[in-house]
Amino acid sequence: MTGTPFFVLLIAATAVCVVGTMVLWSLVRGPRPLRWLLRFLMIGLCQLTAISVVATWINNDYGLYASWDDLLGRNNGAVAMPGPPADRAKFTHTETGLLDTYFRGRHSALSGQVIVWTPPEYNQPRYRHTRFPVVLLLHGVPGGPASWLEHGGMPGDFERLMKARTSHPFILAMPVVDPGGIDTDCTDEPGRKVATWMAVDVPELLGHKFRTLRGAKGWGVMGFSTGGFCAARLPLAYPKVFAAGAALDPDPLTGDKGVIGDPKVRRLTSPTYMVRHTKASVGLFLATSAQDRLSPPHYIEQFTQAAAGTAVQARTLVLPEGGHNYNTWTRLYPAAFSFLSRNTSAPKG
């Protein structure tokens, strides 16, 4: 449902309905009630196809639903297929040249997809002994790892930043943030250890399969929307794993009632609470736009006030305009990757 052929088909169907209505309007025969009923049906078809075009365009732009099963609510975490353990997971090359796998985390017992892109230097002979820093790219919910590719401009936008020398080379890894389709805002809940999946299992997989830098300075995390919330939270929860995070238009940093129902758990696991009580020395970049109603600037202001006096290096950016969408997030890439580069180690031979 996110493919170009489907979108083009809807546009064509809309055009056919409009032209057909114009041609058949005066040709309809039969009793007056029947004629009006048929005309209303033709108008209804025109409206339905036009609305479908707009809805599909919005879905493709925002990455709201990745498939028909996703749209119809048929993705159920209880029936998620278990994958192989990290040491037996196989990466396959996609049509776009990226690497894709599905594996089961040894510590979380959760299974999910991970897409990986390696910088050009990674496969060059003179860098064959070089280890590279990693940035986990975390998508929003609903959405999936492929959202970064289909709508987020990756890895092309990042390659341009590398060429402009505003960022050093990173391995980019795009794991699913809601394994099995159940969102926990990257927290551990009974039977759903998503934080462990993100901070233990995924790094273990990448460290086993790729030449990654060891230590927290070799790891950063960046996300938008729900992924932005996770990017602010994970370095605070796992400072020995992630040295830096970049949260783009994050969900409310005080916690989401729709995700974590228990108010006490929601408060204790929220980035704003955690940063006030942390002893971690990590770097966090938080950005949004003044017009974003889903990620208003005052949540970031609350966070920076809570971070004052701690060892956390918090930097913020508020764009004057822009909504909660990929157009805004991609405009934040240069500042976000520059920040991550300053707070992580460059590749080391």
C-alpha cells in the first residue's frame, strides 16, 4: 500500500470516475428516483477515490501504516515469528544495497528486523582493520525501520553530510522499536523487554557481525517522534552503551499515557524524570519546531531545566516552522549528526 504503483492506480481511478461522471450524468435513464440514486453513487465514487488519493499520500509522507495488515490491526505481537539468535542471524543484501536481517535477542527474547548501512570506507582495503562508530536510527510508531529509507532520505542524506564533512562516517543501523508490534516507549515491561532489545541485543548483534567501535563513545542513537523519545531515554538508561542521543520531534518527554498506563512507571521511566536524577555524563540533542503540536517546545524546555546542574550536555534547537513530519526531521539532520559526531569517536584503525 506504500508503493508508487498503488498510488498511481488510485490517481487513475479518480480521473476515470470524474470523467465517467461527467459523461454519464445526462445519459442516465429510468425513473427519477433511480436516476438521482445513480448520480449520487457516481458522486460518491468520485469522493471516495479522491479521499483515498489524499489519505495514501498522507500515509506515504508520514509513514503511518506500512502494510494492509498494519492498517487493519492484524499485526499482533503475540504471534510474532521468532528469529535465529544473533550468532546465527544472516544479513541479506537488499535491492538498495543495504543489509537486512531478522533475529531473536538472547537477553530480551524478542525478535525483530534490523537494517544496516555501512559507509563506503567500510569496504575499502585501507580500512579493513578500522572499527566504526554506530548510530541506531529509531523510527516512529506506527512505522518501521524502512521508514528511514522510504521517507527519511537515508542513507543518501547522510552520505551528503559525510561528503560535506559535517559528520564522520557512521554505521547506520535501523532496528524495529516495537518488536511484535507492541510499543513500550523503549522501556522494559513484564514480558516485553524492549529497552533490553535496543540497548543489549541489537548492539550485541552489530558487534558480532560488524567492525564496530567498543565502548559507549562508539555508539549513538537518533530518532524521530516515538524514536525521538527513545533517543532521549536510552543514553540516560544505558550510559555505558550510548554516549549520545539526538531526539527529533520527540513524543512528550514526561511520558505517554497511551503507551504506559501506570502513572508511577510512566514518571520513573520518562526522560525528564531520569535526567533530573542521573549521574550519567552523556550528550543529548533535542529539537522540534515551534509549530509542532505533537512535540511542542515546552517539553524540551522542561527537560533542559531538569538537566541543569547534571553531567548531561543538553543542546536544543527549535525551528520556527514545520510540522510533525519528515520534511521537518530531514532539516534537522545536519545539526543532529554534527552533534553526534562531536560526542562520539571517529573511526579508529
